[in-house]
Amino acid sequence: MGKQQKKRKSSSAAAAEAEEEEAAGPLYCAVCRRTWFGGRGHVHGERHQARLGALLGRFALKVEEARKTLSEVKVEKYDFTRHEENFWCHCCNGDAKKHITNESLAVLYGGLLEHFASLEHLKQTNKFWWEHKADKKLKEKFLLSGDAYEKFKIAVAKAVENYEEKEDEYIKQEAEYIREVDRRRQEVVQAAFEVGFTWMSLNSIHGNCCNLHQLIYKLHNDFVRSKLGT
């Protein structure tokens, strides 16, 4: 096909698209949040493009924050008040889960990244870009490749394993602390029976109790400092 034929075909396609946009009739635009009676032709206008740029700019900030977790996965103890949050995907015009949870742990932004790697999101993003005539150079910011998501899942598995190991160690330390306190308590009780219940022994018991109280306080502070890494 010659250059002139290609040029005529391109011009014809553009003209057909323009006619389709003008003939579409009343159309509600989610970006402008209003109904246009001239069809999709308004998407080329300055007002629509300005609102589109602002919308994608705000959306990109959330996406960039989520992308940081691709290289540094964040796992936390599940909290219903924080980890059941949804986010609004402008490309899909709908809600999606922000985090991945199992009611025990939460992988921060895992839901958002999973959504961005889905075929449905790819399909809807292509549709959004075509309908609103968005800048093609920006589209990749709102997509995640399958390879990138597979690497993320491997990193998540490792991060969850590390988190569970730390939790196991914390439980062991807490159990040891409880056993130590109980052992000291039994020592005080045993000392009371051995010396008998005289005023002297009562004073001794009182002193031992005070010592036990100080010991418990010290053990507790040592335990807290060890958890804080100080």
C-alpha cells in the first residue's frame, strides 16, 4: 500500500471517528461529571483535558505509593478498621480492594497491585484512554505487568514467613517472662511456709513481696526494651 493510500485511509478513519463522536448524542462524562449533548467530541476540549490531567495526577500519587511496596513488601497484623479499605479505580470506574488480608495478616497495597495486574483492568484502562483521549505516554503508570506481579507474590511469601518467625519469637519471649514471674512468686510463697507466720516472718514476707514486685517491674521493663530494640 502506497503512502497516499495510507494517508487517505488514516484520514478516513479519523473522519469516521469524528462523525461517530458527534452522532453519539447525549453522553455522561465521568471525568467532567456532567452530561454532554454533543457526544464524545468534548473530550478534545481544553476543559475536559484539564480535568482529566488533574484526575490522573491525583490517581498517580496513590499508584506510586503502592508501587513502592514492589521492592519493599509491608506485612502487618490484620486490623479491620484499617485493612478493609477499598480504593476507587478511575480506569475501571469501580471499587477494588486496597490490601490483601486473611483476617490474621495484611499485605499493604496487595489488592491494588493485584487489580492493576488483572486482564480486566488492562481492558478497562485501554477503553478509558481511548474514550477520554488521555496521553498515551502516561498509561503505563496505571498498569502492572504479569512478570512484575509474579515477583511481588514471591516477595510477599518471603515477607510473610519473616513476619511469622518474628511473631513466634515474640511469643516465646513473652512465655518465658510469664514463667519467670511465676517461679519468683512460688519462691516467695515457699519462703513464707518455711519460716512460719511470726511477726518476723511476716516482715520477711513483706520484704520478699517488695522484692518480687521490683523484680517483676524490672523484668517487664527489660522485656519491653528488648522488643523496642533499645
